[in-house]
Amino acid sequence: MVKGSKMSPETIEKMRLAHTGKQASLETRAKMSKSAMGRIVSEVTRAKLRGRKHTDETKAKIGNANRGRPISIETRIKCSAAGKRRVVTDNTRRLLSESGKRHGVSPQCIQASIAYHTGCKHTAEQIAKHAAIMRGRHPSEATRLRIRLALKGKHKSAEARLHMSQSAKKGSASHLWKGGVQEAHWGLHNAIRDLPQYKKWRGDVFARDNFTCQHCGQYGHVHAHHIEQLQGLVNKYQITTAQQTIMCDPFWDVNNGIVLCDPCHRAEHRMKKVVNA
Ligand SMILES: [Zn+2]
Ligand SMILES: [Zn+2]
């Protein structure tokens, strides 16, 4: 078809009838999918599609195709951004709550999740409350299985591996043991990293730098590096608990972050002779 040319409604109707019930070959489908990638759907097309629903069969197909597939951090950020400030209808709230109940999620957790996805900011009090609810709780075997499946085939970043090895040799078992000082240090860092604010900061840094190393341009497998070290901020603001950082804006300043790939990140830390991100 000639680009930009419009077909007459009769021609479109003829084509539609000729194609009805016919299935495109795998090759053709691959071509169609490739040509559709990255295409911006016009408002007219959007309006045409609005209100149309997938059949249950299609939904099951999509579900099966996606099962166990890991979601990339980019998609996660996109999903999170799309959900923000979205107005959830009472009906959707009810559905979310019901699906949560089926999966054995507590009502508090569902409320927190709804609030999170609608872009509401949690107060420090709410965060502390949620933390108290979750404290000492362990995921069920079903949840652990889901996590395992989601992580299958995914490679851990060098940062994650470093993190794991450091957390594995805790306390007096570690050659770094300095009578509890080091343990307190890593405990605080890990607690800060577990905060939703930290995850948001990291996501914002990734998004701003488009997942691209700002030193060499490598895309994808990247880290969010603190320009002013986390420990530097901890010392400066005399932080002793992760909760204290929530109200401390410099911790969540996107300008204090930069996206670096693994080798550039390591080089940066070697230069600074500090091991934490
Ligand atoms: Zn790099
Ligand atoms: Zn770093």
C-alpha cells in the first residue's frame, strides 16, 4: 500500500470480507508485529478501539504467554507511571480488594497497594504502620514460587551479587567484623534501600538517564549511582534509622543520582575507594 494514501470505504469493506475468518501465516504475523512496534496509535484508532474488550479466550492466551515471564524494570516503571494519579472507580477498588482476598492479602495491604497505585503519598505514620504489619512476616511458598519463576533466567547485576555476598557474611563470621560497627552500617544501608522512596528515587534516575550509562553510553544493564555517597549523607544528617531519611530531601534528590553501567560504576567507586553504591 502507498504510504499516506486512503482507501475508499468500499475497498476497506471488500478487504474486510475477503479476510474474515482467514488467519495470517506466522511469517506474516511476525512482519505485522514488527511493523506495528513503536507505532503511535492515532486518536481516531484509539476512539475506534475504546470500550472493546478481549474475549476470555484471548485473555487466557495472553495470560499463558506471559506466565513466568520476567517484567523488565523499564516496563515496571512504565506501569507504575501509568497507574499514578489515575482515578480508581469504586468498582475497581472492590475488584482489587476481592482479588486480594482470594490471594490471601490482608485488607491493610490492599489499602496500601491501592493508595500506592493511585499516586497518593504515604505519610511517615502510614509507612511505619505498614512496616509494622509486615515485620516478621514471611512470604508463603506460593509467593516464593511466583518470585522464583519471575526471576528464572534473569541474571543478577554485579551490584546485586556484591550486595548478596556482603549480606551473607554478617557479623563476627565476616573478616570485616569490627565489633558491630560494620553490621550497623550495612543494616542501615539495606534498610534505606528497602524504602519505597529509595525505589522511586532509583526509578526516577533510571528514567531521566534513559537507562543509559552517562559515562560510556551503554544501555540496559545499569545502576543508579549516588554522586554524593549514601554514607556521606548518613553522616551529614546524622541518620541512625532508615525512617529518618524519609523526611530528609537530599536522600531523594534525583540530581544526586547518575546512571552508570557495571564497569563504569566499579571504576567510579575504585576512584573514590568506597564500596557502597
Ligand atoms: Zn559505562
Ligand atoms: Zn555507586
